[in-house]
Amino acid sequence: MLEIKDLYVSYGMVNALKGINLKVMDNEIVTIIGANGAGKSTTLMTISGILKPKKGTIRYNNIDITKKHAPDIVGMGICQVPEGRRIFTNMTVLENLEMGAYLRKDKMISTDMEKVFQLFPRLKERRKQVAGTLSGGEQQMLAIGRALMSKPKMLLLDEPSMGLAPIVVQDIFKTIKSINKSGTTILLVEQNAKMALSIADRAYVLETGKISLEGEATVLINDERVKKAYLGG
């Protein structure tokens, strides 16, 4: 579904990604784990069209999207839930969800809104509430719900557990699995490596802009190098 080849991305003179190769198959959950500054968010933002690579290609369903703009990529079925949620804090929950469907022209928007409310009942309860007054967990639900309103085939999730209480993190990851089971492919960037590996099919370990390890998540979660570096073992 997604194939990245020899991708280089720079911030000025700083090389953030140094020739990474990555694949995501249809209906998979693939996770990218690594320390702060490894290039995880850079990878997602480059796929989304927010950043432009210095070199390399990104193909989505056999179409080269390397030079496409972010709105075009959303229209093709890839949507990102950014790190830090980035909801519209001065707008209501309902208005945030409507913004997620901004590019859509079909007649199924209200149906998909109900699906989001079924997935996150608390959002339905708070649909008229100003988004900035929600708790951290509710804001993360809203960020995911807003992305789902674009009707993505692939969802890019950037640090969905950041700043959340453990019990909320458990709920968010259960929801991610549910979204995947409903037919949406997931590419997950996450510092909580144990949680990410527990739900993923495959994983990549990113270190200073390069992929150091890759494989099935069930294998990597038991890898001594991964345990020592990311799982506290």
C-alpha cells in the first residue's frame, strides 16, 4: 500500500532522514519506534506532504506521491493525526469533526459522523463543547475522530499516547486496533514501544535517521537490543 525508497529529508544542513526504506501492506498496523530526534515524526510529515524530501520516493497504491501537496494526499486517502493533537481549540467538537470532512463532496458525512460518535461516545456527549476545554484524552479522541472524518484508507498516528494517563492510553490503543479491524491501515509512531509492539503486525526501529532493525512486532518485542534500548529490559 505504501512504499518508501531511499528517503532523505533535511532541515537546513541537518539530515533528519538518511536513506530509509519502509513498506506498509494493506490492512496492517506498522509501527516506527525510536528515541526523540530519531526522525519518526519527520517520516510521517514527509508522507503527508508537509515536508519535501531531498531525495527518494514515496509510492502509495503504486502512485508516486513524493511531490504531491498535503491536501491532495488527504484526498487520496492518507490522513495524519499529528503529535500534540493540533485540534482547533476555539471551535466546538462538532466543528472540529466537520473540518475533518472539509475536502469531501459525498453524501455520507453524517453517517461517518455517527460512526465516530459510536467509536467515541464521549465526543457525542460533548459535541457542542469548545474543544480546548476537553481533557487530554478527549482531545486525542477528537484528533483521531477528525482524521477519520476524511475517510482515510491509511491513518498516520504520531505519538497518540503522549501526555495521557495509563488507563487512557489503554483505551486509545484498543480504539486503534478497532479502527484497523474496520479496514483502515495504520502507520503508528510511538515512544511507548511496548504498547506499540503489542498491537502492531510489523515494526521498524529508527535511530538517528536510519532504520537499524525491522521485522515482525512479536519478534522485535523479544529482541534483546530492543528490550535494552526501548523496553527497560
